Amino acid sequence: MSATQKYDEVIETNGVKVPFFPNVITPKIERPMRNNRYEGGECAALRDILRPGDRVLELGAGIGLISTVAAMSEGVISVTAVEANPELIPVIRETHRLNEVTTVDLRNGVVCPNAQKMAPFYLRADFWASSMEPDSRPFKKKKHLPCFNIHALVEETKPTVIVCDIEGGEAGLFDGVDLTGVRAMILEMHPKVYGDNTVTEITNMIEAAGLKFQVPDKPSTVRYFERSGPGATLAPVKAKAPQPAPATQEVGQRAALIVNPDLSWMTDKPWEPKKARFLVTTCMKDEGPFILEWLAWHKSIGIQDFVVFTNDCTDGTDLLLDRLEEMGELRHLPNPAKIFDNPAFQPFALAYTPHLSEFKKADFYISMDVDEFINVRVGKGKLHELLAKTGPFDALSMSELNHGSNMREEFEPGLMIDQFPRHQREAPGKFRSRRGVKTIVRLGDKLKHVRNHRPDMHTDAGDVTWIDGSARPTQHFHDDGTENGMDIRGSYELVALNHFSLRSLNSYLVKMFRGDVVVKDKMVSRRYWRQRDRQSNDSVNFDRQRPDFKKKLATLLKDEKLKLLHEDCCKAHQARIDELVNQPVFKERRDWVKDSIWAPQLAAKAEESQKTENTAKAGSAKKKDD
């Protein structure tokens, strides 16, 4: 776009004059802009947050609306706005000119977490869809843009308020950034780009830095964070180098320091698949009815050690895990985040993991959840057979395969693998091909940090062998520390991660009530169900592992005390359902699933059946005529 391009109209939205370029302000955003709804929440929140003396850093300046609001606010010392799309720079400048704003430091480039000089950026017809990732939507042009290192940018501008809307680029961006001087953040999340788990991780990281998530009245992708307590300060969540031990924290203090342990003591062990020792750690809250199946499954495929961190359980999960610990089946620990009254449950558990004796004895490590099942597709489904098939690797990222609700409404005690056989496609089209991963990590001298979806590897310890579930090399995780997902097409040949995230509709209500196990007070959204209730295929089977799995499960249930605790968990789960089903918010969600998700699926299925029947009749009639 030329800086001198003419326009015929000025739209005033949220108190800001904006030039109406029809090729930029497309119909999709024109109407909300004219109705003061375009970024209305962000504008109102920013005006409410800003104080005299603030310094504002905006990442993703768009058409200049937010930077104008900030610059027009009384007493704001400085506003720095970074926009990657070069075609928007003249639009932003014209927005500033129309509003007599002259103090914004506007920069064109990409904000990056590392020291790279240039980065690809994908321009799309709708400016708000342009981003650093190529796969979510078709793009019209690819450009290589200069990078602004986020660490250097924060150190230079010293922001007290950060506003960020960069179409998915926020994933991993703030890891290790010193947010000590930041008082508030307004952050647009993009779960369609990287999934809900990454939203959780970003929220945890920011909360661990002392900026508390302000839970909204209704679900929103825009999240507001404010520092709790006057003068609270924190060190970075992910330190770049080993840090001295933090000062003792007072029990109950939210502003706790998370330091990634130094793993320099680790060395590579011999590659011996049949002798390999595996450790799984996981966080749980109110998962009682589903623990024994998950544990028996993974014990039967060759995982020896399990450490489970729990918090705030109400259904007997903690008692059942205590019994399993008494039986020598796992280790059960309270989540260390509870000591500091801090909601960052998963980051605390992951930071503690390398201190475990089980970690020091293990050859491989996996961070996973109780609704995820590793499905090895070679031999008898054992992990040692997978290792023998792939050969040596440093990391193997398993692609998730989501199993839908299978339109089951009621909770019934039983096996997930039998109740919910149908799942999403293994070979989707390009624009539905990105899914999350969990990673089998070889513990050795190349490992830098453990994380939930994937590890961080050293860049100076030699070549890293990173493969997918078909043993194909996949370098993009190592190249980009923000990546938690991948194009899964062709990645399920040797192993898949079968994900039973919904279960029955009524169990989903309990999940809503419980909230996310790693984010306190976060209620599961409609989008969570819509994205995961996929059940078009039933190609997966669990027959390889079934005999040994059933044998291990039967062995566990021979313990009468454990069996009774499991039954108590199932009763508590059903009691919670009975309590929730008639409450307005849960009744509304239940009705929404039935009317908006299941009804169209049933109608489509009936239509397909009718077509098949008509085709069969037509064939019979033709044969009769012949």
C-alpha cells in the first residue's frame, strides 16, 4: 500500500479516528468497527489500566488503534509499537496523524524470542490473519522481515504495560523474559493456531511471573493480567543460565520463583531398547474413575516409573493414588505450587521433575496426561519394540489423535478405549492437519530443559536427532522453541497418542466444573468441545496391547482396598454430575452440545445413510431391469 493512497471516509471507533481503506478494513471488521466493537474490550481495558508514568509496549500494532489510545492517555511517558506487516505501516501512521498523535515509536519487523536476524512472515488478504506461521490459512505472499529480540526490546523500552496480539507468535515468546517491571499485560491468545494446551502454558508462565490472570465473566481469547501486590518483583520464569538459589519464600506467597534445574550432569547412556527405563510425570485433579485404566495400559507397554502431582482433589483421586503408592505402583506427591499458593501447577511440577530420583535413574522421560494413551503400532505394542524400530533418537514427538464423545451422554464406569472408539481422521486436509504432540525424550547431554509437550535441546552439543511417530526427521521443533505442534499427516505409522479429552457429555460437565488441572479457576470453553468432538473414523484398535493390559488391570483390581477406592471415585464422579446437570450454566452447555454439535452430526449421518440406501435400491432396480 502506498503511503499516499487516498481514502474517502474516516471511521470513528472507540474514540479514535481511523482511515477507511476498504482493502484493509474489510467487511468482516468494518461493521464491528462502526459499532465500536472492534477491539472494544482491549481499548476499554487499556484505558482502565493505564496510569500516569506508564510506558507501553505494543506487539502487533494492526491499524494503530491501540497505540493511539495509549498515546492519547494522560501521563503516559512512551508508546512503542511493533508491527510485522509492512503494508500496515502507512495505515498506522495515518491513524496517528488523524488523531494528532506524534509520540509513538513505530517499528516494522517481527518480535522473536532469540537472536535471529530475519524471520519469515506470511501476508494474507485479511491483515489480521497475517502471521509467522504458514499453515493455518492460505497466504498471498511470504516476506523475510527483520527481527526484534524480545529480551532486548523489553530491556530497552522498560514497559510497565504490554499489549500483545501477534496471531500465535506469543507462544513461547515471553519464556525467560524479565517481566519484573511490567505491571499489566493484555494478551490475545490464538488457540486455533496452537491449541488450548499452549494457552494454558502461556497463562501459567505469565502467572508464575507474578501477573495474575483476571478471570473474565465470560470466555474470551483476550486475557488480562495484573501484578498482584504493590512492588512485587520476580526473576524470569525460564532462566538463560543456572541461577543462584532463590531466597526463601514465605508460605502462601504467590510470587514464587521457578528456576529450571541445571542438567549439565546428564550424560548419554547406551542405546539398549530392551533395558530402557521410562519415567512419566503428570498432574491430576479429580481424575479418580480413569486412573487405573491409564496406569495399567502404560505399565503393560513398558513404562516402569510414574510420579503423579495432585492438587485440590475432591473425588478421592488422592486416596486412590496413595494406595497405589503403598502397592509400589507409582509415587504420589502434592504439587509443589501449593506451597506458594500459586496456580502454575504444571510449571512447578516440571521444574521439580529433574530432582526426582526416578528421573536420575531413567533413560527416557515423558510428560503426559491421564486422558492420553501411547499406542505403539509395531510388534506387541511395547515401547522397547518402538525403540528397536526407530533406532537411536534424542526426541520422538508423538502426534495426538483426538477421540470424540461418540455421542455418549451418561458416565458409565468402564474402559475409555472401548467406550470411545471413534476419532478424528488420521489423514486430514492441509488446513486441519496441525495437532499437538507429546514427546519421548532421551535423557542425555543434549537435553536442556523438560517441558510439557516437547523439550528444549542444547544448540551447541552436536546434532540433535528429533523424529516423529513414523521415525521421520522433524527439525522444526529444535529450530523453533515456540513449536508445540506439527503437521501430523503421515506421522502415525509407528506410534500415536490417542487422546480421550472429552469422554461422555456428563463427564465433560465435571471437567468444566473442575477447570483446567494446570490453571486455577479456568473453565473449559465451548471451543474446547467443538475442536475435539471428532468421530468420523474408527480405524484405531488396541488389540496388540490388550492381553497384557487386561492382565495388569486385573492384577491391580485384585487388591480389595484399591478396588473399593476406585468404586468410591466413580460414585463421587456421578454425584458431582447429579449436582451439576440442572445448574443453569451446565444445563446450557449440555443443551448446546446436543443442539449445535450432535444434532447436525446425526442429520448428516442420516442423510448419508439415505444416500447409501437409495444407491443400493437404484442398483437393485437396474439389475432387475437387466
